[in-house]
Amino acid sequence: MIALQDEKHFLEKVTHEIRVEPKDWMPDQYRKTLIRQISQHAHSEIVGMLPEGNWITRAPSLKRKAILIAKVQDEAGHGLYLYSAAETLGISRAEMIDQLHSGRAKYSSIFNYPTISWADIGAIGWLVDGAAIMNQVPLCRCSYGPYSRAMVRICKEESFHQRQGFDILLKLSQGSKAQKNMVQDSINRWWWPSIMMFGPADESSPHSRQSMEWKIKRFSNDELRQRFVDMCAQQVKVLGLELPDEKLKWNEKRQQYDFGEIDWKEFRNVVNGNGPCNKERLATRIKAHEDGAWVREAAAAHAEKRRAKSARAA
Amino acid sequence: MNKDWPLWEVFIRSKNGLDHKHAGSLHATDARMAIENARDVYTRRMEGVSIWVVESKYIHASNPEDSDSLYDPANDKAYRHPTFYDLPEEVKNM
Ligand SMILES: [Fe+2]
Ligand SMILES: [Fe+2]
């Protein structure tokens, strides 16, 4: 009886756009869904630093290097905001890290593709951060308070990421023939994985409906994907280049672009761990964590020593 | 599995003259590290001029289930608000 009351109260709140806060009653499944989504999101921010981190030492100028460091540092911060939001739901940081390292938790598949040229750093900013923003802006109104507040903070920082990426591509596209080719090659490789970032098509996205009801999600995968395609189809013209899709065509009736079929087999393949860099990414992350163990131990020992010292002095 | 460092809540004063406001949380071994990390994570774009950190376990919060008894009585005390009082037009600057 009490549970029924609670559930009713919870749904009323969600319907009236009142945020749910950590100590409020919430359905178990709501809590589980959020923990899964927020922790995966956090892992994506953290693993997402790796493909870009690869290029910090090879950025073509001091200015580009400073920008790239700032961006990668932002992503570390995003990971932290999100881990903190997930922790308010009752999971510990250590547990989440453990889930990532043991392969039980997923992160965005896009980071399992390699960054083989400098243009890839531009393409990531423009397309990958661009798709992330498209996904994240509606999450600023997510029904769970700590998640929505983390997303507001993240979105404020994201827009520079997308712009710096486009700026890299724009400068290259105005350069030599070889530079222009490098950009086109990069777009060719990143385009399809980027539009896969919105997740499976609506008809095969089982959790979406419940998440929409709970106002965790505001728009369907296909809606957001369509908006992204429409946006990029315009922007790519500024670069004087093309998206690698022969079926991409303005549809006067729909007032949207038609586009080609996504290769879902590839999507599932990468999600299931068989993308070009899955093993390397996870191995790098685990190594970084293990290599940092002595620093964490030393910091803990140092703090303990200082506590003991100030206790003696008191 | 690793053990986490203690959790800290971070409060930031965005400008001189304003209150500190909750910004988020982080793990750190002690207060000094918490402030240093808060500086790196929460004030990279001049979001603050002052930082407070409090170990989360020392924060006591009201219970959401008590919210009716805690806040409802205020509803029938409209006389606490200036708009409760109708004053004649001639009274200026009040
Ligand atoms: Fe991010
Ligand atoms: Fe980003």
C-alpha cells in the first residue's frame, strides 16, 4: 500500500517536472537504469580521452596543443561530474571503475576507432562531440536532479570542443590538396560511427520507452540522429567536402535529409568488443589505473601522517 | 577492489559578495587535496573566487518524508510576507 503511494507520488513529480533528488523514494528500476546510464556515460568521458590524448605530443602547433590539453582536461572533469552523480544513487566509485575494467560496463563505441591522422582530432571535435552535444542538451532536463545538474555543467563546456574541432578541419580544408584529402578521408571514417552514437533505431531500442516515461530521455534515438544529420549535411558544405553517403538527399516534403542505411552489424560488432581498438583502450585504461596505484597509496599515507601529526599537536 | 578516498562536497563563491553554492563533489585524502582538486575541476573558467569543502559524512540533511511537516505550516502564515498588508495609496516608500 505504502509502496503504491510512493510510486504514485514519484510519477506525479516526474510528470510535473519536479526533479527527483537522491534521498527521495524512487522505483528500483529507475535507480538501476540511471546507474547504468550515468556510469556508462562517465566511462565514455574517461575512455574518450585516450584517442585524443594520443595526439597531444604531436599537435601541429603550440596553440593546438594547448587547446587539445584543455579539451582533454575537460573530458576528465566530465567523467568526474558523472561519477559523482552516479554515486548519489548508492554505487561506489571503486565499484564503477571495477565494472569498467572487468568489461562488465560499456562505454561509447565511438572510442574504439583509431585516430590515425591530425584531421581525426578535428573530426572527433566536430562529429563526436557534436553528436554528444545533441544527446546531452536534452539530458539537462533529465528528471534526476544530480544528473541534470552535471549535464548543465558539461554542456557549458562542450561547445568549445565542437568548435575547435570544426576549426581544425576548416583550416586544413583551406590548405593544400593533401591536407584537404586528409580531412575528407577522416570524415569518411568518422561519419558512420558518429551517427551510430545515437544508438539503435527506435523500433529496436527496448529501454527507450520506459526512459521517456520517466523523463530520463526526452527524444528518441532516431529523432536526435535525424537532427544531427540535418545539421552536419549543411556544415560539411562550409568545408567544401562531402559526407560519405550516396543516399544523403534533401527531402522537400519532410523538410529533412534522407540518408542511407546504417550498418548495424558493424555497430553490434564494436559494442560486443570486436572494434579496431576495444582491447587497446581497455588495456591502456587499466594500465594507467595500475600505474597510478602507488600515487594513490602515497597520497593516502601522507594524509594519514599529517592527521597523526596534527592530532599530536592538539 | 580498491577503496575510495573520502567523499567531499564542494561549495563555490562565484563572485565576491555572493553566497557559496554547492557545485558538486569529489574524492580526496584530506581537505587540502579536496580544495586543490576542486580548483582544478570546478573553477577552470573563473567560476569562483572562494572554495569551501566539507567531508560529505558531516553533512546532515532533512528527510524528504518530513517535508510536509517542515515546510507546509509556512503556507498559512501569509502575514510573514509584505504583500499581506494593504496600505493606503498615500503611504510612499514602504
Ligand atoms: Fe565530454
Ligand atoms: Fe567533449
